[in-house]
Amino acid sequence: MKEFLKKELYSFRAVAAILARWLLLAVPTGLVCGAVGTAFHLAVEHVTEWRAEHIWLLWLLPVAGLAIVALYKVTGCEGMGTNNVIRAVHSGESVSPLLVPAIFFGTVLTHLCGGSAGREGAALQMGGSIGYNIAKLFRFSDHDRRTATACGMAAFFSALFGTPLSATLFGIMVEDVGLAFSVAFVPGFAAALIAYGVSLACGISPTHFELTAPALSIDSTLLVAVLGVACALVARAFCWLLHTMEHEMPRRLPNPWVRAVVGGAAVVALSYLMGVGRYNGAGMGVITAAVEQGQALPWDFICKILLTALTLSAGFKGGEVVPSFYIGATFGCAFGPLLGLPAGFSAAVGLVSVFCGAANTLIPSILLAYELFGGVGLELIALGCGVCYMLSGTHGLYSSQLFVTEKLLSEYTESWGKRLHH
């Protein structure tokens, strides 16, 4: 009996020590990510409003591109991005703390002068860097630093969007498609809740849309499934053009200074051709109009795909997730009514489904739908996500993602087998 009690006591102490370690990680990560995330949100919001009032700022986009190139050279963060953060979770690759100010100010400059980009790429990079370096400061082991990187990603994403649960699942599932880094869930969720609390305390309202959904029926499920197929094609097109231009632009314009000026000038010219302001920045106003009012132009998604790919391939900073929201919402809003679905609801299905197909994150996307729309039409939106996920292929926004399982077959991928072998 004594031996049994000793073993149980030892086990209790070991578990308590582990939980204390995760708490030591989650609290500062959540607080720092919440504070920096709130400052970042306010900065992007402020410069977006300023640009709307002073359209002439768009003409300074090439100059902003030069400033971003200089900033990344000074901080030594050239070539660093979200893929580096994903690799940090995979292999423990270090993440420079200087990535935080580099991506912070780089993204703010991009939004100030009208580049077509989101915010979450910055969120994942800053959050991953903060989490990794907090773990490094506390002398955590290599594997714990990987956990800390995922926690930071979750916390920063939560602070920006006010969706702590989907942010946590995204942070632990985006690295390996078909596998969850589940050990990071408790510390990641704790950090996400703390960061969310900080953003709320600072007056940042969580992202939420008012939505009306059709009844769940055989007809509605069939129509949403067709919409999911169409969303998969859009997600494939977005990822293909994004990666093609990210490869071709540096090849044709190897000098980053020239690339920033030429790319910035091209974005300015296309903005005036397509409609100044409508496709610049993140475009949350257009997304809201599509979902809540059922209003979008039929070509909105095409214009956003082109301008986002051009902006990011030219070296401007931001992210691909909010543009994927925009692309999906405007496409769904235009295509859904052709099937007989309500425009606003189709926009919601498109928003989440295109994000799901482009980011290859099925469960986080379904949870995101719950947090964004309050559970309205969740079964139908989940169906759209599932169909889009299955048919969107084995490429996505992040080239460092590792596919563990096939999307259409119940077997492991060849790349995962090689990784296990080594």
C-alpha cells in the first residue's frame, strides 16, 4: 500500500510540475500576445481609416515597399515568414525576436498605403516569435519551444479576431495536415483566452457577423455541396496564382528594391483600374456587406486574388487568410444565388470554405464558423467546408505544411512515411 501511495504521489507531483510549466508559458505568452496584438489591431485599423480619408496615400505604396525592404535588411529578417514559424513547430528552427517589429511595421506600412493583404500572417509570425522566445528565455527544452511557438500563434490570432477556440485549433493543426499537435492544446487555449481577455479589456470587439441560414434539408445540403465544389476550385486558383507569382516575381525581378517599386506601382495602377479602395487593405467592409447584406460584385473575388498575389509577391507584408475570407465571401455571394441559395448565407459558406481549402484546416474552420456566426447554419457550413477541403488538393497557402494523410484516401502520405522513417 505504501509503495502504491508513493507512486501516486510521485505521479501527482510530476503532473503538477508539468501543468505549472505550461502555466508559466501560457500566462506571459497570452499577456504579451494580447498586448502586442491589441496594439497591432489598433494600428492597422487607424491607418486603414486614415487611408480611406486620404486616397493619395495609395501613390506612396512603392515608397512603402522600399521602406519594408530596408526594415527587413536592418533586422536581418529577409526571407522570413509564416513558413519559418511552421518549420519552428516541425523541427525546432529558431525564430528571431526581431521578426516581431519587422512584420508589425511592415504590415502597418502595407495597409497604410493600400497593399492588398490581411493581418493574420503577421499574427502568426509575431505570435510564433513571441512564444518561441519566451520559452527560450525560460530555458525550455527544444520540444517545449515548439509547443510555445504554437501557443503564441494561437494567442495572437485570438487577440486579433476574438476567436480563441478556433485560433487554438488552427495553431496546433496548421503545421501537419491530418494531425493535431494536441500537447499544445491546454497551454495554447489558456494563452488564447488570456490574449482574448486583454483585447476585450482594451475595447477590441470580437469579429462577428449576423447571419440568416436556410433550413437543413435535402435540397439545401445538395446545393451547399455544389457550392463547396466551386469553392474548392476558387481556393486552388488563389493558391496557384499566389505561389506562381511568389516564384516568378523574384526570378524576373531579383533585386528586392526594384521588385517593391515595380510591384507597388502595378498595385496602384490596377487599383485605379478596378476601383480605388475596394480591393486595397484587408477589405473587412466588403466581407461584412457580402455576409450581412448579400452585396458583392461578380468580379470582386477575381480582383482580390490578383491584387493579393501581386502585393505579397512584390514583398509587401500582411497575410493571406483575410484575403481568403474576402475571396470566399464575395464568390459565394455572387455564385450562391445562381444555385438558389440566399446571397448572405452563401457568402458565409464561401468565406469559411475557401479559407478551409486554402489553409487545409478542416476542424479549425468549422469552429471558426461557429465563433463568427454564432452557430447559425453550422451543419450546412460544415458540409461546404468538408467538400472544399476534400477537393482543394495537396497545396495551400503555406508551403511548409506537411500532409500526414491523404484528403481523399484513408492512408498516410508518402512524405509522412519518409519523415517517420528518418
